[in-house]
Amino acid sequence: MSKLGKILRESIAIDGPLPVETFMAVALGHPEFGYYMTRDPFGPSGDFVTAPEVSQMFGELVGLWAAEAWAALGSPERVALVELGPGRGTLMADALRAARGSPAFFAALDVHLVETSPVLTEAQRRSLARAGVPVTWHTAIEDVPAGPSIFIANEFFDAMPVRHYVKTPRGWCPRLVGLTETGALGFGVSSEPEHHLMAEAPDGSVLELSPISHQIISVIAQRIASQGCAALVIDYGHVETGLGETLQALKNHRSVDPLGEPGEADLTAHVDFAALTRSALAAGADVQGPVTQGEFLMRLGIEQRATALKGKATLEQARAIDQAFERLVTAQTFVGPGGAKSLGMGALFKVLAIVPRATAPLPGFVREVPDV
């Protein structure tokens, strides 16, 4: 039993079951025992690998995209490059290295990182010690100063807590985390339905929502609509809203029981890009995409970048570059640490840009005209 698991069991025994959304928020963000508060979960020695850890090419192309977005916004004299959930700072370090290729853009930059984990904040400080631009940390997006900004959110929204509703003869009832007869954590359903949910569905269907994701998107989109900003969202998920649950837990690169060891495993859910789009449009911004990560990176020139890197690489390094390229842009299955299998990121991951209305298509979102 994890320390946080014991705390949750004692709390539920006294105060009753918790909504799934609350359980997920506590498991990830408890100030003393929350998953992200106590560890660096990235890389082969952690629990999962993100695209910036796969290859420098990913962050470099995001940096070049940001430079193009800055130009599309009118090249403001100062611009904040804001990353939500920056991990170890790997993406930002690679993006800034690429941004040096656009001296005017680099000179305009102030970097702002939104991070709640003390452990990861220290890792970011080490990664960006020689960033060459001012770097400021915040614990909430609302604390980022107003003004022209480019927001980057890579594998951020998948960690936002989700709310589950189960269709019953009584209506859509909240799914709860309570205690089983043996005292273990287990899922249950509230006896009281949410009367505002009226969607038709067979009994037993699950509806998964992430209100906090839409609050964050609304904040970003309002700034985009009024302050000359843009945002790039990269995450795994689906492009159409539908029924079904996607809550999952990862530990040591393997799927585990989401309720098994709270605070010791990563909890995520697939991102509903259609819902994010609706929130952005309602707040007055426009969207481009979503497109698959593979499409996005190919249009930005990842193939050419891989070729350039291999030109200066050893045979072993060139092989690693090829493997990273395939993992980032294709949908094939890869064997990870410990023999765990995972899909390539190219199709599962989607990319969405949020921009001011009437913005011309940004790089990565322009469909090529076929030869005739």
C-alpha cells in the first residue's frame, strides 16, 4: 500500500467516496506524496518517454514553428514563449537552440514555464542554465504576464484530471472511487444523477470529460483573441468526441491498475481535441488542425533534419536517429525498456494550433497541393 493510498483510504472511510476527477488530482498533485511532486518520471529509467526525450529533432522543430508563429503575429518587439508542464526542460532547451537561427525572434524572447513540481523545476533550471534568454517560473497559467505570447503544451492535457459519468436507468451518474468490502480502493457509481446531462446512450456507457482542460484552453484562447498570441497543443487523443473511458496508469513503462498505488504511477487520459476546439472557438479564437504528429513533423522538415544530423553521425548514432525518426512520425509498434511494446507517436498523437481569427495557415497545418 502506498503512503498516499493509505491517506485516501482513511479519508474515504470517514468522508465517503471521491469523484474520479478528485482522485486523479490528488494522486498526481498531492503536495507531499503526489506522483509529480516526488519524482522525475521521464526517460528509460522512469515510467514513460515523451517526444522531446526521443530526439532533439522534436524540440528543434517546435522552436522553428514558434519563430514562424511570431512572424505571423507581426513580430512583436517582446514575446513570451510559454511552456505548460515543461518536463525536464528538454523541449525548451532544444527549441531555444533552434530559435537562435532566427536572431530577431531570439532577441525578442522571454521564457515562462508553468510547473507545479519542485523536482521537475530543478531539472528545468539545470537544462536551461545557459538558455541565453530570461526564464521565469509560475505555478499557474494565470500568473503568466499579459502580452504577446506563444504557448506550447506537449503532453500536458493528458495529465489533466477527468470526470466520469456512467449511464444508468436513473440517468448519467458520477463515477466514484470508494472502498470495496476488503478495504481496497474500487470504482462505484453515485446514486444521484447529474440532471444537466441528457445525452442518449445505452446503460453502462461512460462519458469522460475534463472541465479543467477546457478552463485552461479558455484562458489561453481569450488571450489569443485579445493580446496577439498563439498556442500549439501536442498530445495523444481523438479528434471526435465520443463515449468511453481512457483513464490509464503507467509505471516502469507498463500499464498498471489506476487505483493500485496512488502516487506511485502516472495517471493519464486521452485528450478530446474536438472538445478543446469547441472551447477555443467559444472563447473567440480560431484553430488550425488537428493533424497527426507525423503529418506535422514531416511538413516542418523532420526528414531533412534527420538527414543533416546523420551526415555528422557515427554509424551507431545514425541508426539511433533513424529509430527516433520512425518513432516520432509513424504508427508502427516499438519495443521499449523491459520489452514493453508501444505504438509509434506519428498517428496516435495529434497537433492543434490555436490562433487569432483570420490568421493564415501556420507551418505544419498547410496541406500540400498534389501534383497533376
